[in-house]
Amino acid sequence: MNILIIGACGYLGRALTLKLHTKDNTLYLLGRDKNKTYEVFKRILSSFVPFPKILDYKDELPDADIVIKASLPKY
């Protein structure tokens, strides 16, 4: 399953990424800062399954089966 997680570096986004990071899922992570997102996840994800694809806001959005907005609005 192709899953796009918006707000991947936040509290909810990290938990979802770790839970959904399996062999059956292809994850696309979108955070405010592409480099920070990579740094956060390269330390905590195992190398046994494909690493999530980290997107920049300028990238074309993937054809996702599920889109999860894990970020909370700022007031």
C-alpha cells in the first residue's frame, strides 16, 4: 500500500511512520524540512525494509492509496 504521511517529523507522524514501516507498505514522508526528516528517520528505522521516500514540498505528490495528515494546525 502507498501511504503519504504529511507532518512526518511531528509526534504523531513519527509514531505512524514506525508503525506503518513494513514490507507491505511504501511510505512517502512530507515534513517542513526534507533534510531534517531524513536525519530523524535514518537513525530510527531499520534497514530490513525499504527506506521511506522523503519528499520536498516542490515534489510531485505520489499516487497514494492513503493520505494521513499527522500535523496539527498552528493557531
